[in-house]
Amino acid sequence: MKNFISLADLPDFEETLALAKSLKKDPFAFEQHAKRKTLGLLFFNPSLRTRLSTQKAAQNLGFNTMIMNFSNEAWALEFEDGTEMRGIRSEHVREAAAVVSQYCDMVAIRAFASLTDKEQDEAEIVLNSFAQYASIPVINMESATGHPLQALADAVTLSEYPTPHKPKVVLTWAPHPKALPHAVGNSFAQMMQAQDADFVITNPEGYDLDPRITKNIPVLHNQEEALKNADFVYAKNWCSYENYGSIVRTDNAWMLTTEKMELTNNAKFMHCLPVRRNIVVADGVLDHPNSLVIEQANNRTFAAQAVLKTLLDHV
Ligand code: CP
């Protein structure tokens, strides 16, 4: 495993999941593993959970960490080859990635989708350029199309609440005033395809995720129908994929409410956070004992730790 760009890069998903769970029980089991190694964390976008949990995960393994907000602290990067760099972009990614590789043993990068150019977003220019020009492993801390560290943490959370039957897991679109990326929905859908679960996605017409990712997962355009007998309900907004980057619905009909949760099998509620209260989900759902959102955030540390350890062991 040279890089961790998507869940598919893991040599064995179940093994990494088991490692994350064992690290949760004993976070310092490998506290010398990365002694004298440095993890660089580069953020092109804001973060709370990913930044703190990945830094904590690294420290639990003995890494030193260096963090940089590329959006406002670094030189603006050029990604195209052969350009005359007369504009605001002062440094080419070829040099930047090579230079970061001199100071760090691994680099983790967050670079969201622009949501203006589907082709460019799907090319994952930032992450793939670093993967191409860095000489160290590259870790995805949410890219244009995926958030695999979140999905691995979500798999840990799901596994902590076993059901006596095959669980029904529903990923439901929910409203949001801003156009948000598809990364969390994509990676959750990819992760769920490897689970022994009855997995359903529900979203309004015009909000279907990339069919190359959802494949044969059932997609229902009737939220209440989808929620019936669910054991887990994962809410998330994303903008239109088909009409790329646009907001098709502005009403609150798809907000997750306590009344809708009554349709479920006393379902646990999940969201990756941050979440806009009473827009995406009603207070009563978020504050209910069935809400797992804080445990999901807690599990981010152990998911990241498992990925870092797996990379250390396989490079
Ligand atoms: N869930 C998640 O990635 O949170 P942050 O954007 O705060 O890192």
C-alpha cells in the first residue's frame, strides 16, 4: 500500500477495521512505531475532526506532526504543466510535493471538490499530483470524491452496535443551504458495499450519487418509505451530481425529524459532522440517546491510527 487515497487501497479492509477496534481499546499499543517519523498534514479546506483526530492518531503512534493550512499560509500552487507562471500561483506542485517529502515521512492532504468542474474534480488534481510528485505516502483526509477515513470510522461505529438480524442501514440525503460535495456519501456507499447489511440510499429526484459508485445499491426517492424499519439512519447533504454543483431543492421536506425516526426500528442516528441543526436534522434527533454522532467523531482517531499503522507496515 503506497498511498491511502480510497478504501480500495487497504490490503484488507476487515483487518484494518479490526486493527482500529483494537487500537480503541489500547491506543498506545504501538506508541513507538513511528518514533522519529514525521507526518505532514496539509489543509486546503477547513476541518475540526479530521485535523485533530489525525494529529492525535499520529501522536499515539509516536509520529511528530507538522500542520499547514495551504489555503492561506502557503504559496498558491500551480498544478498544470507547461504553464508560464505569471499569475497568482507562485509554486508548482512538482517542487512543493518534493520539498514536503524532504521534511515528512508521510503526508495527509485535505482538498475538497470545487463543485464547478466535474471533470477536474473527478481527476483529483491535488491529491493525485501530490501522489505523483511526492516520494512519501499520501493519505486522503477528504478529497473531491471521497472521505475514506470517515467511512472507516463509520464502519467501526456500525460494528459497535450489532443487531440480532441483518441490519437495515439507510443513507438519507438531507437539506443544506450550501452546495456540499459528494465525498462522504460516496465513501459511505463504497464502505457499505462490503458490509453484510440491507443498505438503501434515499434522496430526492435530481440528487442521485454517481451511479458508478452506487452500482446496484437501491436508491429510493421516497424518504419515508426508505426509513421504514431502518436500524441505522445516516443523514448527509450533497449537491446534485447530475446537474453538477447545483442545489435543486431548497425546502425542508427532507429534514430528518423525530416523527420520521418513528418510522424506523428505533434506529441509531449517524452524521459525519459538522451538521446544521434544524436544517439537516432536528434537535430532537441529534440530542436523542440514539444519536451516535459523537462516537463517530471519537472513532475517527482509531480509524486514522489504523490507516497510519497499516501504511507504516506496508511501505
Ligand atoms: N467529518 C469531518 O471530516 O469533519 P471535519 O470537516 O471537521 O474534519
